[in-house]
Amino acid sequence: MYYKSIVFGFSVVIVVIIIHQIPVYLLLQSFGVTEGIANILDKTILNLIVSLLALNEIKKRRLWKTAGLSFKIIKSPYLYIVLLFYLFIFTGGFSSIKLIPSHQLNSSLVLLFLIKSLTVGILEEVVFRGLIQGNIIKAFQTERNGVMISVILSGLFIWCSAYNKHWARLYYVQ
């Protein structure tokens, strides 16, 4: 049972990488969207698709509470507003903005960067904490140190994916 949850985690990471290889930006550019905006929209759309697929899988596997994704736990949604600036900086917001000429920058574009940055955070939480870690916790729940083992294993998944050049495409527009 334990190995199945670990294989499942690796499988999820591989599927996410494959989905993020879909060149949505080319379709957007064929409709006349500029390269920089098409790249931002590409990542945003693919992040949302992966997040929705992961949420569906979490629902099927009944992992909401196990993964800590229950909305009843959130004391105040205003606490998360502080994270918006952090997400923008550390999810490639500034590296992406270099692709767009300064005369095209406006408030709607900044909003688009913010949305892209939020989708990266949502994807990470839903895929890693929700689906992968929740599944591992469920598999190891009868073990004496099951939660600790689960956190370490899911941390290894995050660490491995952070150093994968394909996974990095989730964070930065190319």
C-alpha cells in the first residue's frame, strides 16, 4: 500500500509536467495575442486546468480533511492578502514582465500577472499538499510516525520537482 502512494505521487508530477508541455501560447498567438501575454495566459490556463483536475481527484479520494484543505479551518481570509505580493515576486512575476514592452504595461496586465502568480500557488497547494501529501498521509495513517513520514516524502516530491527544468516552467514564463 505504501509504495502505491509513492508511485502515485511520482505519476502526478509526471502528468503535471506533460500537461505543461501543451503549447497553449501558440494557439493564443494565432489569435493575435502578443508573445509575452500569450506566455502568461498559457501558464495561467494550464495551472488552472491542473488544479481543477487535482481537485477532482482529491474529491474522488476523499482527501479534503486529510490534506488540510478544508475551508472550515481558515480563520480569516484577509490573512492571505499579504501573500499576494510574495506570490508575485517568487513565482516569476518580475522575470515575466521583461517580455512585455513598457508602453504595453497597464493595470489589466498587472492584474494578469497577479492572477498567474496566484494560479501557481493554488496549483502547488492543491497538487502537492492536497493530492500527493494527502494520499501519502492516508497510506501511512496507521504507522506510528505516519504524518512525519508523509510530510518528509511529500517534501521530497516538492524538492525534486523544484530542481526539474520542466517543472520550473510552471513558475517562469519562457
